[in-house]
Amino acid sequence: MKRISTFVLLGLVTIFASCVENSRWADPVSVYKPVMMDRASLEKSIVWHSPVDIKSPAKIYYKDNYILISEHFKGVHIVDNADPKNPVIKGYISVPGCVDMSMKENILYVDNAVDLVAIDMSKIGIGQIEVKKRIKEAFPELVPPDGFSLPHRYTKGVRPQNSVIVNWVKK
């Protein structure tokens, strides 16, 4: 009899434990929604523009009297600092998915979401840039700013084919 009650008790504990909502153990889902771009548009998205307001500065790089200021997920602002008392914003390079940048000689290396792009900056003084090289899928996909899991409907196998996450907005 004692053996039967132990099995009954064990069975009841198992049943009640399975009824408890398991969200405590599941990964929390992000409160951010991804902004996506199709691959073809991403590869054409690096463009020189006239100056725009700097809203969310991220990284700063100094090279040959120019200050480059990245705008998180957006692009890079170019400031002519030849006269430090009077810096002049020369232009803006749109780079969707931009998180980091670096320079070597006249080449700006920047992430364009999951791709690494090399941009020739030798003609920046006249507002011209040229994408010299693109290495596709060089980086992992951008994660939500809160660090939580990507909602299932936005995972690669479910969302539109050839789409790339380039930004995040709060729901």
C-alpha cells in the first residue's frame, strides 16, 4: 500500500509540475521588432548624402583632419575638422545595420548588417565614396538591443527569404 501511495504522489507531483507555466524557464522574448531589408537593397544601400542631424552618436574615429561619427544602425557622419574651432559637417554615408567601423589608410571598414564592407574614402573631400569590397555574412545577425531572444516569426527560416535585419525598434 505504501508503495502505491508513493507512485500516486509521484504521479500527482509530475502532473502538477507540468501544469505550471513554463515561461519562467523559456528564454524571454525581445520587446524590440526588427527592421528588415532585402539582400539586393542592402547591397545598394551605401550612399553618400548631404549632412543630416546626428541623433544617436556611437563610435568616433579621427583620420586626416576628418572625424567620422557612426550613428547606431544608420551610418557614418563625416566632419571636416581641419579648423578645430570651426568643424564642418561634410556629409553622411548611409550604412544600414552599422554598429562598428575602423579605418586603414583611405579605406573605411564598416559593418552593413551582416556584411563587412570596405569603402574607399580617398575622394571624401569632394563628397565621393566607392564600395571597394563586400564580404557577405561576415558577422552574425544583429541581436535585439535588450539581449533577449528573437521572436520565432523573425527567425531566418520563417521570415521572408533573403531578408536581413538592419535595425531594431521598440514595439
